[in-house]
Amino acid sequence: MSTLSDLLAEHTSLSDAVVEHLQRVVVEWQLLADLSFADFLLWVPLEEDAELGRRFLCVAQARPTTAPTAHPEDLVGGRLAAEEHPQLRRAVLEGRICREEDPRWHLGVPVRRETIPVRYRHEVVAVLSRDTNLAVPRVPSPLEISYLGSASDLCQMVADGTFPAVEPSPDVHTSPRIGDGMIRLDSAGGVVFASPNALSAYHRMGHAADLIGTQLATLSRSLLSDPFDATEVAQRIRSAVDGEPSMRMEAEARGATVLFRALPLRPRGQPAGALVLVRDVTDVKRRDRALMSKDATIREIHHRVKNNLQTVAALLRLQSRRMSTAEARQALEESMRRVTSIALVHETLSMSVDERVDLDDLVDRVIPMMSDVAAAESRVAVRREGRFGVVNAELATPLVMVLTELVQNAMEHAFASGVGGSVVVSAERSAKWLDVVVADDGRGLPAGFSLERAEGLGLQIVRTLVDSELRASLSLRRGETVGTQAVLRVPLTRRR
């Protein structure tokens, strides 16, 4: 099955920032589906075809855990013409939530469809379709009324462009879900609704009475064992009421361990209280600790590999100082640089919890290291422009190796001895590609130069990594006015 990133990369030209926002929506939308008792489909508009007109592509799908699904079949990858679902086009053009007046029959099931524009920086970039199965009658209980009211507020915030928030990271993969326990607060922080599971969590924390009417921040602070955790949880609940999103937090009370997450509700920018999700994780805490121990072991392995590689680099440095010939000394210094580059990747992974690397931070650390290794008489300045973003560990090592070799090649061959200049490493990222250009303002390529026939060890390493590890493309060309440009295009979609 194609992922959201794959579909967006293949069928759209959306920027990396828009793709990240849509991914945040998909990460959060199980909450919307459960609160709405409805299926959610994410549709992106495709470029209008002269014959087929405007069409929409379904790039993701979520089903509720609180109600029967309206779509038992998989709709991801399907397309609809604007005429087949006019509300999709209306949501894009009018920028507001649209609802069909009459239900439609789908596979023998009556379905009510609504569309919610997904706004990013004042522009509608996609549409959410909220499809509710009407075959099962629902009793308007306090729980259902509270769920639907909260869903309405959050969907309006999606249309406003204020949900999901960019910062801070919500940690939704380990956050409480709606079924774990939900508390609705009014604009003053008072509890107006608490689900049965939320009541059970607070009962286990030591609160035997009802929650309705209490000030949740004050109550939570009085129950929690650790004073610092108690202050932090209370502050996060108050901040959500004031309109600020927060990360999930874990706290203990009377031997019970509870996860908290507070979500502000501000439809159309107006304060409407907050949602507080709670989950009693006392019984699964031991398993979580085991997983944390495993992650710590992996990070420790990366740390030890980094230490070993740094030892190898130090030995190479010592050996190079004993070399009597400049050629042998240079070869050892280049080997030391390559080993150090790999060590930096492992050092970054030793501090990562998900085997992913922030390339911007890593490249900014590699560039000064290369300048230190360069000859003392070199007056070449190296800088980075643009954004590399975060990549998987399997991509980080070969990519950093290729970048260091290209930069080093430019520093060594683009300028005459003692002549200053600059090397610029620029990056541009989309949903499908990472495009990197290493440009210098030196003397340019020699006549008859061919990348395929180049015999230098550095370029041979680059060709091997580009072909076998990155599955990328590389070309060397003359600069627009002076110098040389090395153009690297790396695919970011799944490697088959």
C-alpha cells in the first residue's frame, strides 16, 4: 500500500512544509474520527485536466473505533471528479465546512458526508471528508453530545489552520486516546464532562468524588505525588485553556501512573475551553520500561561505535604525522576525515530515539571539521544554504559521505594554491526528492572531464555510494558564471 508521502510525491507538487502539515493532520485525525463517530478521508486536489476537469485523490483514510465504519473498503489511491462529490470543490473554493443536505447510499448504507478544508498559512491545501454511517441509530447521551461538540470545535480549527499545531510535538503515538478517558473543560478551566474511563483514572489517583464542576488543574495538582510533576501538569492544563498546545506528560499518584494530554479548543479563534485526555498506564508501565531499555541499548551501541571510530581516526592522525612523504600523509588524512564523518553520524544516532538524523545539524558539524583538516594555506570558506531536514539512518551515512567527498573535492581542485574562494552546499527538499548542489567559484572543470572516467578515489567513492546506497543521480557541470556545480538528486520515497 502506498504511504501518504508516496502518494503526495507521485501525484502532487506540494512543498515539504505542506506535506509535513498534512502528515500532522493524519497523525492527529484518529482523535477526530473517534469524537465524530465517523470515517475521515483526506483528499488533495489534482491539477485540472482539460478533458476530465478538476479531480481529487484520496491519500489517507481513518476509521472510528467508537462507531461502525461507513467505508469497509479501502479508498486510498481512489479518485473522484468534482461532480461526483461537489462538496470537495466547495470546501476548497469557499474555505469553510460544507455538509450535504441529504444522506447518500453507499454499499447499502446511508452515509452523511461533510467536507472540512485543511488550511495551511491561509491557503486551503486539502480537504477532509467526514463520512458518518447512519444505519445504526444513536442515542443522544451526554457522552455523545460532548464528543460531537469537541469534534466540531477541532474540525473548525482544522479549517482555521490552527489545528494541528506545529509546536510543540504532541507525541500522539504514545498519548492517551479518546477511549482511554476524556475530560471537557469550559473556558474557565472547570470540568463540564468526564467520560467513565477518565473518572476511573482519577479514582485510582485518589479522587473518589465526581469531577463535574471541579477546577481540574487545581485538583490534579493536589493528587499527584511529585510536587514538580504536579506543578507541571497543572500548568499544562491551564495553558491549554489559554489556547496553548502541550505535549503529553506522565505523572504518578498513589502508585498509579497516568498519562495526560491537554488540547486547546479555539474554533474561529474564540476560547471554548480545552480537552484533557487521560490514560491509566499503571499496568503497562513495566512493558514501557522494557522498551525504553531496548532503545537505550541501541543508542549505547551507536555510542560505542562512535568511540571506536574516533579511536581509529586518532590512530590515522598519529600515523600521518610520521609519514615522510606528502602523498602518504594526504592519503591518511583523507581516510581520517572519512572515518570521522561516519563517527559523527553514529554520535547523532546515539542521541536519537527513532533512528532518524537531522541532516542540517549534522552537516553544520561536518563542515567545520573539513575546514580544520584542510591545508593550512587554504582560504576557502564553506557554508550551507537551504534545508536538508530529517532522514532515516540508512540514508544518513552514505549521504554525509557523498557530501564530504564533494566538498573536499571542490576545496582541493577548484582553487589554485593560496587562492581564496567559497563553496556553497545548498539543499532543497520536496515530498519526493532531496536536491543538493555543491557549488564553488573556482577555475571550473578541466577540458574533456568526465565523471564516469574520473580516477580519483574520492569521486570513485561518490559514484559507488550514489549508485548502490542512495539510488540517486549525480552530475558535474560548469557554473552559471564561474566554477563548478555538483548536482545530486536523492529520492526520499521508499526503496524497493
